[in-house]
Amino acid sequence: MSTLWHGRFGGDPAEVLMAYTASIGFDVRLAPDDIAGSRAHVRMLGRVGLLSETEVAAVLAALEQAEQELASGEFEFAPGDEDIHTAVERRVTELAGAAGAKLHTGRSRNDQVATDLRLFAKRELASVAADAIALQQVLLERAVSAGGAYLPGYTHLQRAQPVLLAHHLLAHGWALTRDVDRLADARARLDVSPLGAGAVAGSSLPLDPDMAAAELGFAARFENSMDAVSDRDFVAEALFALAMVGVHLSRLGEEIVFWTSEEAGFATLDDAYATGSSMLPQKKNPDIAELARAKAGRLIGNLTGLLATLKGLPLAYNRDLQEDKEPLFDAVEQIRLGLRAMTGLMASIAFHADAMAAAADAPSSAATDLAEHLVVDGMAFRDAHAAVGHLVRRSLEGESALADLVRADPRLGEAAAELLASGAAVTRRTTPGGAGPEPVATQIERFRARLAADAARF
Ligand code: ARG
């Protein structure tokens, strides 16, 4: 078996060494980025005079062919191909001969892999942000079409005050706005090229890392070769931003599980976005929502696992750093699927305005409004709270309906009793950012504008 580094070694590597250390099984996903990195590197080598024009052309042609073979699945991996970098270089050398053997001039897999992974992260974080924006778009559409539908807003999972359904949906939408920001922010910070750092210390050859960075579309090149090959902050940041999206999807998922339960009955899933039971013919299960809830745990695991790998690692490159890739690949894939599944689910779910209103119209949901009515008449809020609380208790003890007690109370009376009418309470949430029709109309416009600005970014 031939490895890239066989020169110094007497015999073949042990089979178990290759089995344990090879990363080709997963880093093959970096193939497009590895090819892009090699293209930039070889062009740079040509421009600084380390390769002739003919050699550059031969290597570029070989890279082109390797790229096509990888894309079409015709690429034949050899037993010594430890990782995608080794595999591509071997193939390029087979195809371009002596010129191919010059590809790795002034380069180490240490700066190469860091470059590849940054290119991957840059592209994938943008694509995840676009998927998040698509879910926000659906939340906006559902908020607009929800009109005046309202449901209980819960605290402690106890009915607290009625809120417009649009308000509730957009609460999830705004959380995703922060996610899009975080993805953009992580992406801007990782936009630095490590190519040209070499194994640890740069090179004695006249490399031009700025040229390579510009060729790859990076905003800047590294400042310190040791930092360049050992920094994986960008993976940790990406994993945090992705885990946060996962946590948001889990909270939306939990809401869907509750809304579609027989106990709440606020919504029904479309058949295409629900699953059946193998034993219970009557069941229609919210498995997407439950998995969104569960997968947040796995995403958090990806983040904490990487941080544990990085903790205490000496500078600069250590093979430990190879463990950065699987968590990132997994997180990107899971979030992409989770966002798309949730987008389809939210676009097709049917809301039941009557059931939501019935739950929200419990007279006690307007208790705060009664207290605020007394406040407007000059009573201190603490006294008003006690007075209304007393009426609620009398009604709960069976003395009379709350509306009758309110009507009979000289401090409250008929005008106050009207606050208990169906749908009245939600219309009284008038403050900016509040849950009633007036502020929600403004909020929808602000959300729409924010979404358009974000969509233009990605
Ligand atoms: N597959 C390796 C990684 O993912 C590439 C770098 C190997 N470098 C080395 N010095 N062994 O990190």
C-alpha cells in the first residue's frame, strides 16, 4: 500500500492503523472544496514562478478530471487514500505525472484541511440560513392568513391571556431571525484563508497567501500560521449557531405536539406531514415535531463534543482536529432536513379557530383586564389585583358566574362585564409588540421588511 508519507517508513502501515485513522469515509464530502483549494494553490504556485505555465495547465486539467470523476462516482479510491486530500493528490499525480507531483509544493494537509472546511462551512451556513428564511416566510404567510384567530397565551402551560395566532407564530419567526443573524455572523468571522500556513510555520518558498485567499474568495488571509492550522473556533461557532436553530425547532415542535393533541385540538396535521401507528389504526402522529424536539439533543452533543476535543489541545495541528468534521456535517444535514420538514408541516397544518377561541374565552382569561379597568378608575394595581382575585375565587367556589359577580360589583359593573365577552380581551392588547390586532398588524409589516432584507443577504 502506498501512502503519501511512505518515504520515511520501512514497511506498510498496519491495517488497523488505516481503519482507525482514515477519514475518507466522511471527508469525501469536502471533495468540491478540496479541488477548489488545490486550484487556487496551483495558480498561486504558477504566478510566483514555482510551476511553469505548462505545469499549471497540466495540474488544472488533472484536477478538472478528478472533479468530474468524483461528481459522477467514477473516481476509484485506492487502499492508501487516507482522506480526500490524499486521494485527490494521488489521482492528479497519476493523471499529470511529474507536474502533478508538484501540486503539494509549500502546502501541508494541515493548512489544506482547514481551508477546505472553511469553504464548506461558508457555503453550508449560507444554505442553512436560506432554509431558515424559507420557514420564516411560511410562518409569515400563516400569520397573515390567521387573521383574527386567537388562542390562549400560556405561562407555566396554564392559560394566561389570549393572543392572536399570528402573534404566536411570529414569536417563533423572530427567534429564527436571530438564528439567521448568528449564521451570518459566524460566516463573516470564518471568512479567512489558512492556505499558505503550511504545516505550522509558513514556508521557505516564495508563496503568496494573499493571492490564494483572493482566488478562493476569502475576505482575508491568516495572520499567524500556527493559529491558522489549529483554529477550529469557526466550527464551534457554527455548531452553536446550528444547535440554537435546533433548539428553536424543538420549541416549535413541542408546540405542534401540544396543539395537535386531542386534549388541545387547536390544529390538525396534513396527512403528508404526519405518521401512522403500526398497531393503532386510528393514530395520526406528529413525528416530525417530536424528532425536531429530540434532535436538539444531538445537535447540542455535536457542539459539546467538539469543545471537549479542542479543550487543552496544544498548538498547532494534532490529529485530534480530524474529529471536527463529522459533528459539523451531521449538524448541517440535520438542521437542513429539520428546517425543510418543519417548513412543509407549517405550510400545511390546519388551524381550528373555534377550538382555540373556546380555550381562550374562559372568563378568567380576562382577569387582568378587569384589574386594569379598576386601575384606569384610579385604584392601585395591587388592590385591583386582590379585588379581582377575590371575585375569581368566589366564582370558582360556585357562588355565581364571574360575569354576574362583576356586574353586581359596584366598582366594576356592566361596562367591566363586557370585557369578559368572547374575543374582547385579545383586542385590548394594544401596546407596541403586544398580542392584539393593532400591534400585530405593525409587527407583521416589520417582520416582512426584516425578512426581505435577510433574504437579500442569502
Ligand atoms: N484528515 C486529516 C484531518 O482531517 C488531514 C490532516 C492530516 N494531517 C496530518 N498531519 N496528519 O485533519
